Amino acid sequence: MTHTVLVTGVSRHIGARVASVLSSDPDISRVIGVDTVPPPWLTRDGGISLGRTEFVRVDLRSPDIAQVIAAADIDTVVHMSLVSAPSRSGGRVAMKEHNVIGTMQLLGACQRSATVRRVVVRSTTAVYGSSPRDPAVFTEDLEPHDGPTHGYAKDAVEVEGYVRGFARRRPDVTVSMLRFANFMGPGVDSPLTRYFTQPVLPTVFGFDPRLQFIHEDDAVEVLRRMATEDHPGTFNVAGAGVLLLSQCARRAGRPSMPLPSPAFKVLGNAVRRIGLVEYSPEQVRLMCHGRAVDTSALEAALGWKPKFTTGAAFDDFLRSHGLHSLGGVRS
């Protein structure tokens, strides 16, 4: 039985939802949420109610996280605190420290703990990179031809390495690593969702990449199950099917503007500087080559499939933002 759960990253949307659903489980005695800033429910901004979740303000880069784990006799850790885009204030250096150094400190605290017996880590399918030489579909055991060399995706590769090292050192702990496709849904605010709400969608001339999404409801359900059941291993998490970028644009009722790759990168740098949309190098590669993953391992382990396909997740996001295809035509 899961008794006391620690959830990192509770001030962001998915982390807050995970803490909320776990705190409503009568079999869980305590849920402790940690983050560097208070969640919106503790401020005037409102937001998701985290129920009986106890919030502790702690920076994962500091040794304080070990004290929190020890004091509360934590038995399950759900690590959601990976930042996918640099903040204006901290930039890329602070983002990398948070993602990589923060994870190292957290895993070090878990390794020293006598009570932790289950660790669930949010990762991303971006660890596979995006390359013209990629397989049609990635399974968890395939190595990418051109692994990520920038940003969030590179951080995630490093994080996964530390998680595997932890699993080897603590074979008594159940370690589940979840490689999520891009989150999609009414409450998701990400570089990709902001891209699709632009009046015109810049694309890379000559490319029409395949994209996969996971609906936020399904992502939360996967994390809930992993936090309360033992499913060791690494799992891809995505809704069934793929959408071409051109199909996404038509569904959103947005005209696309094909640009040569150098011009796309120049535009990306410009809008990133003024804070409109984050066109990171890995996102540019995704916009060229796309990515698709196989999720049969997850479905076999859980005996469950996501309720939302990739297309249905995208449609739900569009509805929530009042976006719809021109002429009501679905593609």
C-alpha cells in the first residue's frame, strides 16, 4: 500500500493535478507537494485545489529535499519537476541546474532513505530526438540516430541516466520512467500549445512532420497508476495515432506559412527573444522530422489504454481555446 507520497513540481499544471488526484485517494495517508514557488491555490490566482496536499517550499538543488523525505517517511516519490523551457529570469543555465542538479539531489536523498520504495519519473519522448534517419516508430529500447544536443531534451537524457544509475544502486526500489509525448488539453500551457494559438503557423518548407500528443487527463491517470502500483521499467506514453502538422493547422483553422529552414530559425530566435513562442533547437528539429513512439509496453503493463487518441486530445485543446477548422472540415 502507498502511504506517503512526495510530488515535485506541484506549482505547474500537471504536477498539481497529480497531487490533487493522489490526495483524494483514501488509501494514501499523506501527500506532500514541493516546488520552488507556492502553487496558485495558495495565492490569489486561484487554480487547481490540491485537496489535503501539504505544500513545502523547497529548491530541489539544495540538500533540504533529503530532510523533507526523512521527516515525512516518504515511501513514494513522483518527480514531475522538469522544466521544458527556460524562464525569462533564470535562462537556460538555471533551467539545466533545476532539471539535472535538482534530479541528482532528489535521487541522492531517495538513495539514502530507508523508507522510499517506489520512484516515478516524468521524462519525455524528446529523448529520441528528431532525425531524417529515425525509425517510423520508436520503442523504448531503440537508440536514436541523432540524440538531443540542446535544451530540455538533453536535460531529459541526462536525467534518465541518473535514474538508471539509481535503479542499479537500489534494486529494492521500484523505478518507473515515463516518456511522455507532448501534453495536450484545456489546461496545458507549453511551447507547442502556444505555437498552435498563433494567428499564422510558421512551418519549415518541404516538411510535414508527424506529431503525437497525450491528453492531460490520460497523463494524470498514468501517473496515478504508477504511483500506486509497481510497474518497473521505461514506458512511452502517447495517445494512439499521429497527426501531420498540416492536419493540425487545418483543424485549428490557422493558415500556415512555409519558410526555408534558415528563415524559420531566424524567426524562432526573434519571437523567443520577445517571449512569444519558444522555438528551441529541438522544437525546430521536431517541426522538420516529427516523431512517433510505440506504447504497447505501457498498455500491456497497465492493462489500460489512453482514452484520448492524439487527434481527440488535439481537438479537446482546440475546443477549449475556441479554435476550429475553417468550414468545419476535419482532416
